[in-house]
Amino acid sequence: MENIVTVQEAVTAFAPWLEPTAAELDAIELEMPVITAEIALLDAQIMTIDQPLSELNTRRIRRARRRVLAARRELSNQTAAATVTVPGGAA
């Protein structure tokens, strides 16, 4: 019979180098409205998964989908505005 040992020391020994960088945290913060809207959509879908389809449930999911689309649109507009090239640059 072999003993089973944990490898927690080996896993946590590298933890300081595995932390997200400031740029990664900024990217997550920028995407947070999309993440929140997707969570709300998932919540709406979960709430209605075992219920009969009703007008209220349909509207709830439709509103959540629209919020996701609006959040994604805003995110894409923000990233597009941030990557606009300076006039006179190379084409």
C-alpha cells in the first residue's frame, strides 16, 4: 500500500508569480459589465429552467439578453475607441 501525500507546498510555492498583473486586472475591470450581464442572463435562465414558459419568463430572459448585447456593444466601442490610430501614421 502506498501513502498518498499532498503537494500543496509545491503548488503554493509559486503563488506570488501566478498573481494577475496590473494589465490583466485592468482588462477584467473593463470587461466587468459584460461579465455581470452574462451572470444575470444565466440567473434568469436557471430560474426558468424548471418552470413552464410564461410571458414573464420570456421577458426576463429577453431583457437579460439585451443587457448582455448592450454591455458587449459598449465594450467593443470602448476598445475600438482606444485603438483608433493617430492621423499621419503608417497605413
